[in-house]
Amino acid sequence: MKYVLGLLSIVLLLNACNNPKNYTPAKDAIVASSEFVQACLKGDFEKASFYMIQDEQNKTLLKEREEKYRSTTASQQRQLGEASMQNITIEEISPTETIVYYKNSYDNIGRKVKAILNNNTWLVDFKYSFNPNL
């Protein structure tokens, strides 16, 4: 019995290390896209990273986005944090790829993110936002 409890404790600990804030993995493209975008708007780039494919180009682009966010005023950051996604259009490219087009209520500029199903979890491919040929 002690062995089972010890093993269960280790599994839970390892799971917590892989998911530091206990974010819920996205089960669909809409959740992944929304969580990613809202995290970026709120300045929570750790959370945004959790919902993003972890490749070097995506990491670099997210870091640049964070630097741009940090260079804004406190008032702009507050306004961004209060912004919401609007005019959402969903394009299912395939069963494993979905593009979400949206504007945010802060600046009303059209944007897009691509979500990809990866090991039964949906993640955003942020680089697609800058190069739609991917």
C-alpha cells in the first residue's frame, strides 16, 4: 500500500512540474486559441506558452510579443487585459488544424492564430500568425 501511495505521489509531482500552474490542456482548437490569445492580452506569457507549440520560432515570437507588451504603459496593459476577442470566424482546415480569425476590442485589428492537434492536445502555432503559408 505504501508503494502505491509513493508511486502516486511521484506521478502527481511530475505532473505538477510539467504543468506549473495546473493549466488545463485544450481539448479543442477554440479553447487553445482563446486561452492563448487571452493570456497574451493579459500579459500572462507563461500561460500563453503552455498553449503554444514549443519550437524555437514560436518561442522567439512569443518573447518578442512579451517585450512589446512590457514596453507599453500600465494604462495600455490594463486596457489590453480588459479586451475581448470579437468577430470570431473559425476555419477547420483538417481534423487536426483549425484557423481562428478574430479582432480584439482594444484595437479592432484583424488577426489569426492556427491551432494544431498534437498528442491529443490542441496547441497554437504562433508563427502562422506571421506567415500564413505554413
